[in-house]
Amino acid sequence: MAAPLARVEPVDPRIVVLISGSGTNLQALLDRGDALGGEIVLVASDRPGAGGLERAEAAGIKTAVVAPADFADRQAWCAALEDAVDGAAPDLVVLAGFMRILPASFVARWPVLNVHPSLLPAFPGAHAVEEALAWGAKLTGCTVHLVDEEVDHGPIVAQEAVPILPGDTPDVLHERIKAVEHRLLPDCVTLFCRGALHVDGRHVRIDK
Ligand code: GRF
């Protein structure tokens, strides 16, 4: 089960963003400025060299690296990540290209939004763009969803379709998808910050 949203309707929500990579989705969140409706208080990465860390630093946001290689096992890494996030006292955690599976205790503790580069439930997992191309699909897209304890599985907040065009490579298609993600993810974060998301089982109702 994803963490309940009902207990989280603060005036100025605190947001922790988790990244693993270049952080273009993080940048899209940063570029919203005050219109995002919440404050990004920490950007944490599982990879020391993640480009998104520089974006956060440039924006004056606190960063943390919690790399699995620095811990004895997954349990210790999970505990350290949870501690780092807890220290920022978030109302919302956003996965903006975070490529690791969170423990059930984490997703039960905070509401977590994820952006995924396919129209879920099609093509879950880490190779969604390549798999949509290999399948011969004509249409793929992106999904913003609440995270539960299963991979790319939680209740869907928003989706948008993206065409697959003749001659697409994974990189070209991924860039087309990311252009949509950069609008959809901040829109969904803003809806959360306004208290406009209501979850009923698998269904997310959005206030107008
Ligand atoms: C995005 O396509 C997102 O859907 C996926 O990872 C990618 C992250 O890209 N989960 P970036 O680091 O935000 O550029």
C-alpha cells in the first residue's frame, strides 16, 4: 500500500527529491519556482556522480549521497537513506529518475511520487524505452504515479502519450518522452502540494 495522503495537507509542503542521473526532471521542478507550491529541501542520490547533484547545488539546495557501495548490505543502505530523508522532514518524496527500489517501510512512511517513461502498466522496470521500441509499439508515453511496495505499480496520477516514430533510437525516443515528463511531473507535484490528490484504492481523484 502507498502511504495515505489524507494526513498530509500542509500549507507549504517540504519536498525531498531522489535522483540517480542527469536530473533533468529535477531541473523541471526547480524551474517551476514558487509556482511548484512546495519547497525542495533536499536532493539525495544513490550515485556520487549524478548530474542532478550539481543542479541542486546550483539552486542552493542541500544534497546528500547515500551510495549502496558504502554500506554492508541493502538493509543498511535502506536504513541510511531513510535516515537522510527523515532528517529533512518531508511531506512528499519525489523520485525523479531514482533507479533503485525503495523498501516497504519507506513507502509506508511518506507519500512518494514517481515518474516513469512508459504508459504503465505497459513496460515497467528500468528499460521501458528500449522495450517499447523493441515491441514495435506505435505509442508510448510517461506516467506519474504514487509509489507502493511493488515496482512501477502504485495508483496512477497522470499519463500522457508520446508517439514512437520510424527511425527512433532509444535516446531520441527518451528525449521526446522527457520533454513531456518535464511538464507532467511538476504539474502533479503542484496538485499534491495543493491537496488536490485523493486516493481511493487504485484510483486517484484530482480536484479541479
Ligand atoms: C526519466 O525518463 C524518468 O522517467 C526515469 O528516469 C529518467 C530520469 O531522467 N525514471 P533525468 O535524470 O530526470 O534526466
